[in-house]
Amino acid sequence: VRNATRLVFTGAGESLLAGDQTHDVLLTGLSFEGGHHVLPDRRGLIDLRNAQHIRIVDCDIIQVAGTGIWLEQTSGDIRSSTFRDIRDSAIVSFSTKVEFP
């Protein structure tokens, strides 16, 4: 069931979910809520770097005081996901090969 699981950022740390050199990750049907907590520069609520085969499907990214998803040198795809109440950018991507069908 979409959004049956909510992950809420409390403001502790730099991101709600971060990964460096992660591979074969599937995030599906989740709600990522930023709670309007300010994120550091060059970080996202979901922050992935040097990651391969990442899939974010049917997720909601909401209430973000910064960037929803930050990607650096990452491959994968983001599909059927919604972004609401985002202060800066829904997705920021550097040297990344991600599909947005």
C-alpha cells in the first residue's frame, strides 16, 4: 500500500536517508517527510552518492526545506513518485545516469 510507511526527518543529522557506494536499492511505496527541517547545502532529504542500480518507485517526498533527492555519480531510475512542498529542488543530479520515465 502506497504511503503505508512514513519516514519522518527529525532534523538530527544531515539527511533522512543517505547512502554512499550503495548498490541494488529499491525504495517503493514509502513516504519521506522532511518536516520542514532545514537541510545543509549540497544535501538532500534522500542523499545518494556513488550508488548503482537505485530505484525509487511510488514514493512521496514532502515538506522538504531544501532538496528532495540529491544524487551524485548514481545510476538507476525514479518513477511514479510525487514531490510536494519542496523549498528548493525536487531532484538535483551530478554525473548521474538516472531515468525519469
